[in-house]
Amino acid sequence: MGLFLKNINLKGKTALITGATKGLGRGTAQAIAEAGGNIIAIGRNQLELNSLGKIIKKLRVKYVSFNCDVNNFNRIKSFISKLKKLDILVNNAGTNIPESFLNVKKSSLETLLNVNTKSAFNIAQLCANQIIRLKRKQGSIINISSIFGLVAGQKRSVYSMTKFGVEGLTKGMALDLAKYNIRVNSVCPNIVLTPRTKKYFADKKYYKYVKESTPINKVVTVSDVATAVAFLASDASSMITGSSIVIDGGWTAK
Amino acid sequence: MLKKINLKNKIALVTGAGKGLGKACSIALAEAGAKVIILSRTKSDLIKVSKIIKKTKGSSEAFVCDVTNVQEFKNILKKISRLDILVNNAGNNRPEHFTEVKRENMEYLTNLNMKAAFNVAQLCSQKMVKAKNRKKIGGSIIHMSSQLGKVGCEGRNVYNMNKFGIEGLARGMAVELAPYNIRVNTVCPTFVETPMVKKFFKNKKFKKQMLSNIPLGRVAKESDVATAVAFLAGETSEMITGTSLVVDGGWTAK
């Protein structure tokens, strides 16, 4: 810490990350560990949880993994309620099934609402309660939202519904948790190249659409998002709550 | 994965650098490694800030300048070899109830908070785009806005008009400067412990009323805002443009 410049430092903090095996979750876990934070990773693929563990442990911080579907409320609840340390939640697990509004299947709607909305809510509530129970005196929750939490996109009606919802939840949580000094924010990335979006980008037309919609004319990297999450997790952002960091190269400025 | 706040080899210009937020931003940018050009109307303030920057082993150059004087500002720009970062900070406030606002106050605030801010931003942008490697090294312009660029507040109608204007300007600039890889964002602080705000807070009733509006229950520190500015200045935020970093303890989440 300098006179006026606060560094992104998470030494001694413990962060729980959902959807930690791939993409943004994995990158965020790595960035938080690089800033000195201990990692609790939740994901559904044991091999990937193990390989993430190897990377994290090399950074000389603690690593715990839990192989679990975020929709499995009872298992998640029992796990979180037993945690001895928790300061940060990166509420990341999420999915998307792009379909035009008129053709959205009932099953797709159910899947997206369950993962992106209900599970996100449940995990946030469980973690907030646990941070308060542990008397940590401060905390930071970061919901991984999207530019589609701010604007609409083709075939993104359900996704937008769930991410606009997360934006609302972020603000509501921020107000209710402020008295515990738990800050709640979201990050809203443009479409990041991750294992999930790789198949979208394979479509040349889609890739062109993304680039042309992004004034800065680059694709957002996992590192861009992970750095913003680490910033929000740390005391460098101690007066930022109920807000969003938009990482979109100008997409939503238009 | 984690990008650190590092502004080595960057040249930054800060207006209103003599006091409060401008002073804090200048010192923070210097701490992050940038050479900082500091501008203020008051020479004695510039000397003080230069001394602090020197103490922290930073580098700065000071110019006495009234930013409402375009010619004066132009002359200073001529003396600078290159410019990578602008913190468009100079501003003021004269709170008055809407029906009572004096015409001279409206003129004064609009000339400083909007007209001068526009001119400074335009002149600096013109200088920034001239650098041949600009696209590669990027550039960053940060407007000092306010939470009152997002929501209204009693007695702040002119300031609201000015700062909402700056929010619009930032988005327009972001779109037009993106082809040069120059990013444009705003920082929107709540009340900060600055000389200007300390004056307002002498009114105990006002202080209590304002604090009750900040869910986190405290005003921002100068370092909270300066750190946000430093985050936006460098590659930690290389895909963030045309948006705002709201440092308001939850004020606008309500």
C-alpha cells in the first residue's frame, strides 16, 4: 500500500469459486491465487479440479476442491456451512443455450433459470450467511454477470433475463449486506473466448459480429475479467459496492 | 493471469492536481510508475504535490494553469513530448436550490465542469492520436465524474447537469477513440474526504443525511478513488471503455 495507491492483495483471504474448472472460473481462481488468496474450487469435473489444484498449489496458497453440481442445494449447503474460512465468493457457475425467443424450449428455460438464477442466489445466500457466522468483519461477493445483464442480444432472451436478474440481485444484496461490510458487485464481460463460447466463435459470422460490435476491436480475455474480479475482491475497491465493472471494449457505450 | 497496476514508461496529465482528488490521483499514478504532469492554478499547491511525488521516488512536472483558459492549456501541451493518460479532474461545485441558482454560478460551473473538461479532453486526444505507436501502446482518459452523474440530489442540479453531461461525453469519446486504442471511462465517487467536501460537512445535519445515504456508512477515502483511477489508467483495464467505475459505497444501488 502506497500513499494513495492500493494494490490488489488477497493474502490471508479465502475465496470460493463456483464453476471453477473452466473458462472464467478457472482464470479467476488463478488470478486470486496469484494475489495471495486461498482457493476453494467447486466444479463438476474431478480431473479438471485436480489439474487446477496443481496450478494453484504452485502459487503457494491453500487449495480445496469440491466436486459438486451447484444445483445440488443440500450438498452445497452442507459444504459451505462447514467452511472455517471464507471472505470472498466468485459466483461464477453459469450456462447459456442460445435460442430464438419463439423457439425457446421449456427445458432450456428451466436449465438456465436453475443454474444462472436460482443456484446463483442460493450460493450467494449461503456464503453471505457463512461469512457473517465466521465474524470475518468484511467480505466481497462478485457475481459474474455479462453485457447481456445490461443490453439484449440475438438469441439471448433467456440469458438476458437471468443476467438482468443477477444485476438486480447484486444491488439488493449490496444494500442488505452493507452493514456487515460485505460488498457485492458484478462484472459484465463482453463475449470472452472460453471453452463454452468456443463453439459460438467457430461460426465466422458470429466472430465478425462480436468484433464489429466491440469498438475497441479485440476479444475480451479471461485475464481481463479475472483481474477485474481480483480488484473487486480486494481492499483496493473497498468503497465499491452494488455496482458493476463493465469489461466490454465499449459494446454497451453505443 | 492477474495483471498488476503498473504504469511504467507512461506519461499522465492530471488537471486540478493541487488539492483533493487530483492530488491523490497524481500521487497514485506516480506510485504506479507513471511520469505525471500536474496542473493547478495555485503554484504553492503544485510545489507541495511535487515534493510528495519526489519523496515516493516518482517523477512529475508542474505547470500553473487555469483550464478554462484554452490558450494557456494549449501552450502547456506544446511543452510535453507525449501523452498516454489524462485524468480530467478539474471541477467545482456551488450547491444551490434549483429555483435559487444564480446565473453566474451556472455559467461558472458549466464553463469549468463541461466546457473546459471538453476542451482539455479534445486537445489531449488530438495529441494522443498523433503518436505513431498509439494503437499498440494504447491510451486512457479518465473523467472525474461523480455519483451525481448517475442520480439526482438536492441542491445539486447544475452539478448533476454537468456530471451527467460528462457521462455522455465519455461514451461518445469512447466510441470515437476506440480505433486508436484510446479508452475513455469515468470514475463516479460518492462524497470523498477532500477539502471541498469537508467544507460541506461542517453542516452536521447535511453530513448525517449524506452518510445515511451511503449503505457502507462511510465516505470514500481519496485513496479509494485514486486507486480506481490507476486501475483504469493501465493495462489492468485494457478492455474497459465507455463505462464508469462507481466508487460510492452503494449510494446509487438504491
